[in-house]
Amino acid sequence: MPVDPSHYTYPSPLEGYQGLPPLPNEKAEDGKSFINPPAEKKSEAYSSFPCPITNGIRGGFDIHIYFVQSDEEEAKYATELWERIRREFPELRIYRVWDRPIGPHPMSMFEVNIFTPEQFGAFIPWLVINRGPLSALIHPNTDDEERDHTQRATWMGQPLPLNLKLFKNLREKVKTDTMSH
């Protein structure tokens, strides 16, 4: 299901870190991991999402939590999880529970938006433990929705096939609108 990574280009992860002294090969107390030199300052990724992920009203990440509507136990679990998230994480944006497929999503679900790395760091580990039998799609929000929902996406539980036709149709519409101007 993920879009073939060869369709994209990737800048070097070392961009901005070239020409530095070699890292030490000294091992930490556990005998497995490496000792790292201290950084001059804490990574900006602790306080804002890296470009091109949105850092604003849109939210940096969407989490779609799926359930089988016709499975009474699963539907009940999903609505209880939705309520718990609203109570424990009221600062997140939490949408309605959909009892049918909507957009590219192949089954019933609800969506949660995360705005900061701090929220991401708190909510995602919590969801790992509390999602129960449900699958969850975690994707960033950039200006490339199809890539966000595929190549940049992460799944908890069983990955589900998304209806990517929506994104292709949108791309075609933009292309047509651009050519007609």
C-alpha cells in the first residue's frame, strides 16, 4: 500500500552536519549503545515539527483510529476510547465518530489532531497501550496529502488499504484548473 519511495527525492539526513569531527566509538555502560558527544543546544524537534510538517492551526499530525462498525464490542470500545481521549487529552482536536467510511478511510473511524511534539510524545505512547483491538493511522500534515497518508504514514495494529483515488482525483483537478488559467 505505501507509495513506492523511489518516486521521491530525499535530502541527506546529514545536511547542516557536514565537516564535523568524527563521532566517538566508545560504548556506554550497557556495552551496546554508543556514547554521544553533548549537543550545543537541544534539537528544535522537541518544540516544533520539522519542515514541511505543519506547525499551526491545521495540526502537525492526524491520527485516524479505525473500528468495525458491525462488530458491537469493537464499536463500543471505539466510542469508549473516543470519550477517554476527550477527557484525558482535551487540548487535542478530536472529531466525531464516523459510523461509515469517509474520504480515503475504508471503515468507521474517528480522528485526533496533534499540534506539538510534546503532545505527540505523550499521546502516541498512551495510544500504543490503550488502542485495544483497533488500528490507527498516524500521518503528518504537509502540502502532499497522498504522500502523508502513504509513504510518510505509520500504522499501529493492522494496516488498512486506503482509497487513494480521492488524492489522484484532487491532483488531476488541480492540474486541469492550472492549465485552464
